Amino acid sequence: MIAQHAQILVVILPLLCAPLVLLLGKSRIAVWFTVGVLSVNALLTWWLLLQVLTIGTLRYSLGNWPAPWGIEYRLDPLGALLQVMIASIAAVMAPFLRKLLAEEIGSSRQYAALVAFILLTAGLLGIVATGDAFNVFVFLEISSLSTYALIAIADKRDALLASFRYLIVGTIGATFFLIGIGLVYILTGTLNMDDLAVRLPEVSHTNTTQIALIFVTIGIAIKAAIWPLHAWLIPCYSYAPRGIVAFLAALSTKVALYALARFLFGVFPLADMPIGSVLLEILQLLAIAAMLIGSAAAIAHSNVRAVLAYSSVAQIGYITLGLALATSAGVTAAIIHMFNHAFIKGSLFMCIAILATGSGKHTLESLKGLGHRMPIVGIALLIGGFSLVGVPLTSGFISKWFLITALVQAEKWIWIVAVLLSSVMSIIYVWKIVEAVFDKSDDKQVRSYDLSVDIPIVLLAAVSLYIGINSSALVSTAEQASKWLLGMP
Amino acid sequence: MDSQLYNYWLVILLMMTGLYALIARGNLIRKIIGLNIFQVSVFMLYISAGFIREGAAPILSPNVDVYSNPLPHVLILTAIVVSVATTALGLALVIRIKAAFGSIDDDTLSYSSGDSATELSIKTQKSSQ
Amino acid sequence: MSDDIILRIVGKFLIPLVVVFALYVQFHGEYGPGGGFQAGVILGAALILYRLLFGDAAARKAVSPRWLRLQAAVGVLLYGGTGVAGILLQGQFLEYNVLLTDPINGQHLGIILIELGVLLTVSATITALAYTFSADSEEHLSDPQVDASSQSDQLRS
């Protein structure tokens, strides 16, 4: 019975876990209950991934109303891969959330943070799980609202302002998305994404379809922080509670990019649309700009979280570039990097969170020499940093290898130069952090800290390393996902 | 221009009003009001699109053949809930911003320096070498 | 304002009517216009009116924030639980036909339970929002934000 309903359970388990945690309140059971639910969820997503890879796309009709009339949940290889990523990272981080947040959030608000964290997980899983365009909007807003609350929950000045500005921009983005969905609904009378893909080609030349595509793209691009719509991301990642940022940086932009890929390739008939190729060209240009400008800004900053935030902007550029190539190899590279970057950035922000515990500062100066005092964190930081640069034997190398191969196939020679240039720049900013963290001259007192918070870091960094050494499973899944996404048999 | 499509013009007018209020006003409360007007314009887009000429309200009745489309209303009910939640959260943030900064004028609010991410700090980079 | 005797008397007369109207909208919603969300907002409005007329302390005594939090959570659980009951009775998630032996009765039961869940959560959240924005103390500020978002998934049925 669970097998048949696993697809929906993945979303409703965390969604129902949230009110239960609210009822349990401050008791310790709440945390363990959450950890239990999220672990079961992670196992379910692994099982679903195996199912999808063997028997193909899974479908589930809510309330037994057949699609396209009812809401349909649809799981394809890409969605299954992302669900594994979301559920696993959430399950790994949940047990340590309390410890990571202890310094910034008072115990009276801890459980509220936990509830918002679970809702965020549910929202992200929902975006991936659903096959209904309007449902994407609903889950996008569930995850966004929890994000705004989580950013502001520590009640720090800067975080409040960052959260408010993100709320304004994010809501504009979501509403743009809603306009786009509304226009295609008016045109076709359906909201089921697969049904839209069947009906939109008939109207692919109308102005309304073009405008709908633009609205949807801009709306999602805001959520995905594609340059130049990334401005909200920097203060949010710089001022939000440290433990929360690790989760946000790992997952929220990736899920938005998944939605972008879904709508560009799975809903709109890009090839038949007059603006289709222009849009892809523009996205490629923006991706190049993101890579170069993001990396340059990362070099210029001395606040480690801002460095990593700008680095995220650049890395989102790599993913966007792969998607905008719209070739099988390009989309494969994008999917691989989506997966890898989630683990890299998650572990890097976790490292910074632990290093900054106590001092509460995130400047290069304040982190000096801490790598020697906390060797496990230091090594994980090294692995993450090397992955970001793309050193062989780390997952980042695999991503860049596939991206450059895709660019060679598409004969985009200048953009290969840009990718390499951006990689060189990433060496500079990663070196800056590594140099400070392993600075020997500084004589800081050894600060005792709870070693158990190293567990999620070790796990995330291990995934990076493992993929760097043996990437065949990820690559074959990504290839299957990109084939499916581009509608190739 | 098809005069029958005037609903779209009203939607566009409302949308631009909302966006203008959002961008032109520094006051955070006014920004939230602008955001609401902007969202309401989209609700109107959906609801007016659900109207069918000569169609009755979508309540089953033996005397009626043509009904308006009820689905957009249901969708927008959800969107309104989202909008209410967003507004509530936005207002809660404004209350706290007022407490923390003593102002709700966006032009006077800025991130604190020191541990700042927004300022370019090439100086500190030099000194750390 | 709370000293004004006319407002208090009219309020005492009106608030029960508003509550009854909320219940009418709730139970009429199965067949006609209405439903849990509308009813929840009207019920919430009744509580807010009570708070405006009789003051914050009286309102908190009548309906405490703690109770509201409980009510909001129970509403979401009732909604989700109805969906899960469909699975347990060998149907799909949110399938009402299997709730009772007769599918038509099952549909009735399903939608009534779902709408009841929506009513509980919406009325609690709306009232909690009113408490939050009027509260001098900040301790309750963060609570309703969290469940406000959980509620947004409720109305897709």
C-alpha cells in the first residue's frame, strides 16, 4: 500500500508533521519525531528514484480524479533525483538544527523555526512532486513564506530588512509566475503540465503565449536568483541564521531552477515559438554575466557569507548556461551541477556556521586559524572549496567537465573561455577563505564545541568526494533525466 | 482593439497602479499596499477570464444550460490565502523593523556596516595579507 | 471605545448573529456558495469584533492564543487526516468515495470534514493575526506567521 502511495506520502508526511510539531511545542520529542519523519521520507524518495529509473514516470491522481481534470502528481527521473537531494539533505540537517540555531534563536522560538523548516521542506518537495502548474505556485509560496519567516526568525536588524525586501521581490516573482500560468490557462483551459504541453503547440505563435512564457521565466528567475535578479539573495544569505542559510543555499534556488527547466522544456513548445530561441540566447548571456560578475564580486568581498553568496550567483550561472543550451549534453551538465552544488554549498555554509559559532562574525579576519582548531570542519571546508573550483577528484570537476563537453559540442568557444575564466576567479576567492581559515600566525584560544554537529558536514562532504571518484550512477541518472526532459525517447 | 476585452485593460491599469505604488513609495506599509493592489489585479485577471457570456453562476440548476467557469474562482481563493499570509508576514516584519530601526521609510533603512556584505571591503582584504 | 455602552450592547446582540451566519456559510458551502474559508473569516471577524469592544484581556480570556494555535494545528491535521483516511481505506489520497460504503455519502462526509478543517484553521489564524498585531508584547509575534503558510495549501480541493 505504501508503495502505491509513496509519491504523495513524500509530500504529505512533512506537511502533516508540521502541525504535529506545533502541537508538541517545546518538548524534545518534537525534534526526534521530525527526524523520524524526514528520515522515512528520505528513504521513500530513494525508493521512488529506483522505481522511476526502472519503470519510468510515475503518476498519481489526487482524490482519484483522472488528469487533466483532477490534480495529478507526476514523478520523472529529474524530479526523483531532486527529491532524493531535498529529502536527504533535510533529514541530515534536521537533527542538528537546534544546535546550529541555539546561539541565534532563543529556545522559545526554536520550535517555530522547526515548524517553518519542515514546511519549507514540504514546499520544496511539493514543487518537484506536482504535475499541476497552479500547484507549483502554491508550493512555491509555501516554501517562500517559510523562508521569509526563517530568515527573520532570529529578530536581528539586518535579517529583518533582508527578509522584508526578499518578501517584496519574491512575491512579485510569484505573482509574475501566476500571471503567466493564468494566461496559458485562459488560452488552453488546462493547468495540467503534460496536458499543456499537448495543447500549447496549437497556439504557439500567438502573442499571449510569448508573453506567458516571459512572465513565467522572469517569475521563476527571481526565485532562482538568476543574474541580474539575484539582489535579494546576497543580504538573505549574509544575515539569515547560519544553520538556515546552509539549507537555503543548498536547495531553494535549485528547486526554482528545476521549475524553470520543467516549464521551458516540459510545458512551452520552445522550438515552435518565435521568441523561444531568443529567450535561450538571452538566458545564456545572463548566465555568462552571472558567472563573471558573481565571481568578481565574490573576490571583492571580505565577509565569508557574502563571498559564498556571490559564488552561488556564479554557480547558478553554470546551471542556467547548461539549461539554456537546450541540448542533451547541456541539460545533463546542468542537472549534475544542480545536484553537486547543493551538497557543496550546503556543506560550505555548514562549515562557516560552525566556525563562526561563538564569535558570531563572518569576516575573513574572525575566522583566522580556526581550521587548525577544528580539523574536521577545516578538511570539509577544503573539500567544499576544491569542489567549487573544480579540482579533479571532487564533484565540482565532474560538473565542469560535463559543462565544457556540452559547450564544445555546441561549438560555443567563447563561452568556454568565460567558464574557465570564472573558474580561475573562483580559485582566488576560495583561496582567500582557505588561507584565512588555515592561517598559522593567529593564536586563537581553542574553543570547545559539540563534535556531533560535524556529522552533517562529514556526510555532505563525503557525497562530494564520492561523486568526484565514482560519478557513474549520478551521470546515468542525469542523462536519463535530460532525455526525458527534452522529450527524447 | 476589441472593445469586448476591456477587462484586460482594467487589469493592466490596476497592475500598473500596484507596481507604481510598490516602486515609487519608500514607506514599507505603502509598499505592502502596492503589492496587494498588484496581486488583486492578477486575481481579477483570473476571475474575469472565468466569466462566460450569458453564463449563470456555477450552481447546478435544471433551468440553466450555460454556467460560468468556477475553477478560476477556486484557484484565486487559494491565491488570496497566499496573499493574506504574505501580507500578514510583511506587516509583522514591518512592526519589527520599526522596533529595530525606528523608521519604516525604505530610503533611510540600510544594512549595518561592520559585518556588512553590501560594502566592498578591499581594504580589509589588503590588511589581512 | 470600550466604554461606549451603545457599541457594547449592539455588539452583544450582533456577535452571536455573526457566528450563526458563519456557521450558515459553513454548512451551506456544501451545495451553494460558501465554504470553510469564507466561514472561517466571518467567525474570525466575530472574535475580532469581540476583542475590539471588550478589550484584549477579555478576548484572551475567551479565546487564548494557546488555544488558537491548537485549533489551527488541529484544522490542518483534520484536513490531512481525511486525505490519509482515503489511503487507509484503499482509495487515493483525498478520495472521498471510499470513506463510507455509499460513495455519495462518502463525498458528503469527505467535503464536510475538509471544510471543517479549513474553518478551524482559518478562523484561528485570522484571530491570531489580530492578536499579534495588537499585542504590545512581542512574544506571540512569530507564531502565526508559521501556520499562516501551512494553511495556503488547504484550499485546493
